Amino acid sequence: MLWFVGTGIDGYRGLSVAALDVLRKCQVVYIERFTSAISEGDMKGLNSLLEVKVQPVQRWFVEDGRDIIESARTQNVALVSYGDPLIATTHCELRSRAARNSVKTAVLHSASGIASTIGESGLHVYKFGRMVTIMSELHSAITVYNTVFQNLLTGNHTVILTEYSYNDESKEPFFLNPSSVFNMLLDAERTHKHQIFSDDTFVVVASRVGMQDQKIISGKVRSVRQLEFGIGPHSVIITGALHFTEIQALTSLTENIDEPTDNSQSVNRIEAQMVQRYAPKAKQAVQEMHKILSDGTDSNKGISETLENAECYIADAEGFLRQGKLELAVLSIGYAEGLIDAIRYQKGINPWNTPAS
């Protein structure tokens, strides 16, 4: 049988009585340290509680899984991990594969570091959107940035898990620093310009949740990015719309530097950003064309009517934008620009060179 056992957030001291009872009956106990940190002290403490020596295993061993599954056919085998064992997709896949190979499995759940981080922050758990992990590679920030954007559109908070890795040879864990996370997201903002992340963005940084030196800091990016956060693990929360009880919790339960603010208030969908950007330019282009073609000749009369149609489409786009009908707003501004460009090519003039006022 294959058991999946979580230590919870308190290390080996957080193991339940049921978990210890199971582990003491197992002939093989593996422990993995690649999904989250388990200290050398926890390793020694776990070994002191069990009759069988715990075997540390690397990521490739668990992902391959064949030795684990084969051992579990004839023995009681346990895979121990930090937090709740089924938070990691690697463990879920291994459990599914074991079941498909007719190996019985069971799970001893424990406190999840993710749920504990949310709870410790004082934010409402049902107001969180999609969770995401940020790695030290620069392209990782793009996915994180887009996830934050989508969550903020619906007023939801975002949990950002930061990169962690463990080198079995050097015995040194790596934790991505929250300041690096902020710098990466500021770079992404400069590139994508959705106006969702800046020095004024309100954030929560949770470090070492469940440990004796736990620290949770909240404030604006400009206030927290230069702080020393210490060793990880770290998580970052970017807040969305805040209930007054969440504001009270942030100011009383965290090391609060700045007054909590709603990061979602100024966020617009890409479609709305397009119309807001293009409508003034289209209006300016129409005005320039009226000036250029104001000689009153018969050949320009039909064009004037076409420009009036373009103005109607621009007005429609702004009206649809106010009504929240974003697809129709984009279509309308597209029609307007199409009419303007048609006249541009026919007459050989370019009204787009004049900046919008």
C-alpha cells in the first residue's frame, strides 16, 4: 500500500497521531524536499520517531515513480512531504498511476502552507482567484503578470508562490526573494502596460509561515521592496477588492506599513483600454480630414458623408464602452478606423500623424 503523508506547516512536530501510527507500520518511508522546504532538523526529528530510517528522494525519483509503486505492491510504503501531500500535482499524478496499476493508496492530509498563508493574512479565502508560481527566469513573470491582471479584473486576490529548489549535494535551499518578484513584475508592467502593477500596488509578503520566526508584512511595493525578508519560503499576495474586515485584519494581523488599498479599482479590460486609446486618435484623424477636404468640391461631398459615418461609429464605440459592451465597442472603433483608412488611401493623405489632444 502507498501512503501519502503531509507533515503540515510545523515540521515533524506537526504530524498527527494517525500519521505517526501509519509511518511506524511502514517498511519504507520516503521523504521529498523538492515541492517545499523540509529542514535537516525535521529530517533528524522524523528519524528519531520511527523505527525505519527515512529515505530522502529527489524529484526525478518521485516523478518516475516506478520504484515507489513496485515497492508498494508488497510493502507498506509512505511518501512524506511538507504541508498537505496532494497540493503537489506530482503527488496527485503518482497516486493516480498507482491506482491504475492496482496499488492501493491512502492519504493523511495535513495543514496546507497555502491555506495557512491566506488565513494568516486575514484575507477572505473565497476572494482569491487563480494561484500562480513565479520562477527566477524572466519569462516566468509574463504568466504571473497576466494571472494578476485576470484576477484583478474580477476584484480577486492573487497568491504568488515563489521559486524554491533544494540541492542534495550542497544541502543548500534556494528561495526566490520577494524583492526580485517585485522587480520582475515592474519590468513586465513596463512591457505590457496594463496598469496593474507599480510602486503604489498594495502587497502582502508572507515568510516562513508556521515557523517560529514567521513574518507577514503588508504595504505598498515602494515600502516593502527594500526590506530584508530573510530565508524562505516566501509567498506574495496582490490584493484585489477589499472588504472592510479584510482591511481591519491586514492592519492588525500583519506588520502593516501603508494603508491597504484596492488594486482592482483602476484596472480595465484590454478591450476597454483599446477603445480608450484609439477613440481620441480617431476623432483627431476625422477632424484633420475635415480640414484637409474642406474645399467643398463635389468630389469631397461623398467623403464628408463617409467621415460623418466614422464619427457615428466612434460615438457608438464610446457608448458601448460606457454600457460595458466591450466587444461591440471594439467593433465600432474598428469600423471607424476602416472608413478613415479607406479615405486616406483614396486621397493619399495621412491624418494619423497628428497627435490626439
